[in-house]
Amino acid sequence: MISNGLPPSPLPEQGGNLGSLRSQAVTGAPILRTRGLTKRFGGLVAVSDVSLDLHVGEVHVVIGPNGAGKSTLTNLLSGDLPPTAGEVMLEGRDIAGLSSDQISRMGVGRSYQKTNIFLPFTVFENARLAAQSRTPHALRVFSQAEGYAEINQRAQAALAAAGLEHRAQRIAATLSHGEQRQLEIAMCLATQPRVLLLDEPLAGMGPHESQRMVELIKKLSADHAIMLIEHDMDAVFALAHRLTVMVNGEVLESGTPAEVRSSPAVQLAYLGGEELLHD
């Protein structure tokens, strides 16, 4: 595992521990795109003039050193932060500045660097709570939760999609770290998003759990547009259809993994020596 850098060897054929996961990039109009997206905190420019496209059927990975602006970018797309300038278009509608609740209801789900689940509840109860958030009317206070068939079905489907149906009655606190991260993704899926923003979902995982998460993200990319923030470079090159490198809040390079890896600017920034450009 290599953090905050690009491996110096040529891009391998997709083998190794994470399996063969390449697929063809999807063409057509992006479901979500940004243009000139900028966020300032006083005199600090955390994100500067960032433009990117997210397509259903693709995993768009954003990498960069700590402090590059990756999580701030995610917060801008999810509505956790309002932008200072620029636009965020979701299926042709500018959603920049809308609340996180509004953006979530429009079909954007996200996970966080720190696992965000209800530890005392069962796995199924966590998924059901997320599914309830999409109910168009208030639930009766004294009714039985088990009686809401549609909500329960959405929760069950989300757990199955995340590979956790066999853990449905387990208390969330008793799950492994990797399974808790899967549960967070299941909770996103229960809200029926089309865009998934995943912020370092492999953080803290061992090889087996990382493999399982990579396979899950690969499966979900068939029906979702995914933006992935990740430091595990094996996972990055196994999953990425498109790759964006950020440094100091700006996009240094964006393109296919092969294009980014061969970029002189990226090699200088990450590999630290001009002589590596001629290997």
C-alpha cells in the first residue's frame, strides 16, 4: 500500500491482490459536473477553480496529499459546505448552495472519513432509518416500524447490495471495521442515490477487507456515478475510470489513469525528481 503518491513503475495490467477490475469508461452527458468550483475560508483558498464530471457507470477517483482540498471538494458537492464561487450541476440543475438535506433528496449520497452509523442499533435498523428519510409523509408515532413494508424492502435491498444481508440482526457496534464501512454505504443506498461520494472508504482496512470494499465499489459503479477519495493506490488504479490529482486546492491533472500517471507535472509533484521522467 502506498499513501499520498504514485507508484514509480508503469501502470500494471490489472492483476495482483485487487483483481481484474478495468472496464470501459462511459460516454455521454455527466449526471453531475462542476465548473470553476471554489471555496475560500477568509484568506485561505481550500478549493480553487475545480471542474470535473461524474458519469453513471464510472468511478472518478480524486487523489492528492493531505490538505489538497479533497474532502472540502466532497463537502461542496454534498451540500455540507456552500461554495464561494462556481457551479455544481446535477442533471442540468445548479445545486450549488443548497442544503445537504436537499441535495441528498435529489439523489446524492455520501460517506465520511469517520464511520457515521448508529452503533447501538442493529444493522437492519440502521438501514431502515436511512430508508425512512425518503418517506414523503410523516410516520405515525405509535405505529410499528415493521409494518412499513416499502421502507423495510428498501432497507433489505440496500443491505443485500452492500453484502450485509447476513448481518441484518447484528448490533452495528459488533461489526468489524470493514463491515461498519459497508453499513455506511448500505445506508447511503437506502436513500436511493444515483451519485455516491465516498471519502476514504478503505481507510484502516486490512487486505481482505480492502478487497471486499473494492469489489463492492466496482459493483455499485454499474448503476451509480461514484466519486472516490482514496489514498490506497492499489485500489485507486484497480477502480479508477478517471483520475483527478489535486494539489493545494487546485487540479494538477485529470484524465485516464494512464494519462495521469504519464503526466510530467504529476511525476514531478509526486515522484520528486526530474530524472524519473525519462525512465
